[in-house]
Amino acid sequence: TGSTTMILNDLHVYTPATREWTDLSSPAAGTPPEARQGSGFAESHGYLYLFGGRNTADFLNDLHEYHIATRTWRDLSVPTGGTPAPVRWNSRLASSGGLLYTFGGIVKDGAGVISLGNDQWVVGWCGACS
């Protein structure tokens, strides 16, 4: 029999003491990011940050913040200035000194050419990171 592959946008937390997974997707405030795979993910001071990845049709370069205590999503994709990082899939994300950094991954240029990336970008300001 055939299998079906789905790309999801749910969020779960694992509690080692009870060895249980809890679905945090519902109820959650704000608008969660669209379903994706291969996104960068980082934590800082009670916030989770999600960057880029790939949906069923294309590579992404959006940035989202999840406040753990209030279970609230916020879209940070609209830049306040500067140039957003290029679309990418399977890059890594890290926080330090109030900034979020991404490196490498698989990138897709404006002509649709896919290649391995070895560039690094500051993808956003992270108020909770400092």
C-alpha cells in the first residue's frame, strides 16, 4: 500500500519527567506559520523563533516568534529596514546578543536554481535574545 506524506505546522513539547508529548498547537493565540519542513529553529528567553524552510510549493524566508508562556505566535517577517535573508531550506538558526543568525542550508535564487549555501545572515532582531 502507498503512504501519504504531510507537511505540518503543529508544535509539541516533551516532558522528560512524565515521558509525554503535549500538543501546543491548539489553542494558541496569533496566526501560526504555514506548514513547512526544514526550517531553522532557536530558543531564547522564553521565546521560540522559526525561520524559512520549505512548504509544498517553494522555499521560504519568513520569520516567526512563539511566546512560550502565553502560547502566542507573531509574524516578524516584515523587515523594519535592510534586506531579508534569501529563501532557504535546512539552514540552522541561533540567537546571541539580541540577534538571530542563520548559516548555509539549501538556497534557491530568483531564477529557480537550487544550490548549497555557505553564507551567513542576521535574519532579525530578537528582543528576548539579549
